Amino acid sequence: MKIEVNQVVNWSIRISIFFTLCSCNTTSQKLLKEMTLLQSKPINCGQNELVHHDTLQKEIECIVYSDSVSCTPCAINKMYLWNSFLDYSKSYNGQLNFYFIFCPARKDFQEMKLALIKNSRFNYPIILDTLGQFAKLNPHLPKNKALHTFLLDENNNVILVGNPLHNKKIKEMFYRIVEDRLGKPE
């Protein structure tokens, strides 16, 4: 029996929803609907593409998005939690990239600036989307912040949804998908 990559990706995304948030059947159905919508179109990174693909090289991107409803300063203060994933990505020589996109609410600007200064030891680019362009370009993004961390394939299609920092199963799937697509780390 031959299983197509898209079928595996579809099931990976759907399964990740249940590991991300397990609750009542109604909530699960709503999450599945949001996941399906998120997967329905590639993620648009705008004119200034976040991702510069080399056609000879497969790439995977991990997007960590924090919208204006989320506490941006809180998220920035926890950026150090990503260090082990960032160290892991270095072994893939530019094939596994992380993008941290923050769209802070106006009321959080000052606190966000202080958080950025305080966390200046975090040595990885942070994208501040003060105009909310990422959300405008991707109206299919779910409102549920649990679905704001996802892996993209080389065509910006969502291949995994969920935060590997918060869920062991998502973390295992993250590593499995990366290694299936890019091989073992060097």
C-alpha cells in the first residue's frame, strides 16, 4: 500500500490537534475545522519574504506567531525556551529556520520594548509586525493561539501545527518530520 506524502501530512496535522488540546468533542471538531482551514492555503510571508528558498535545497520553516491578543512581552520573556530547538536547527545548515513573528497591541509597545532590551541575549531575529500584515496576508490563521506555531514545507504549506515546547507528542512529531524530510542532523 502506497501512502502519498500529502496524506501523511494531512493526518499529521489532524493528529497534532488532538495532542495539542484534548477536550470535549465539540472543541475537537472546532479545532479540526480551524486546522483544516489553516492547511487550506500556503502561508503568505508578504513582499519581504521571510523565507528565501534555494531550489536545490529542501527547507522547513517553523513559524512562532504571537498576535495582538496574546501577551507579547510575556512571549518575548520566554524566548530562551526555544534555545534547544535553535541549537538543533544549526545542525541543518540553513535548511531548518525559525521565525518569531510578534504583532503587539499598541498598549504593549512600551512593555515589549523593555522585554526586548531585557532579553537582548536572545541571539535570533525577532520580527515585529506592528501593522498586522502577517494576519492580513493570512486570513486563514486561526484565532486559537495554540495553533499559532507551525512547520512549513518548502512551498509554505503547513505540515505540523502545535507548539513543541508545550506538548511532548508535538515535540516528537516535530523531530520526526524534520528528520524524515531533511535527514538526521549533521
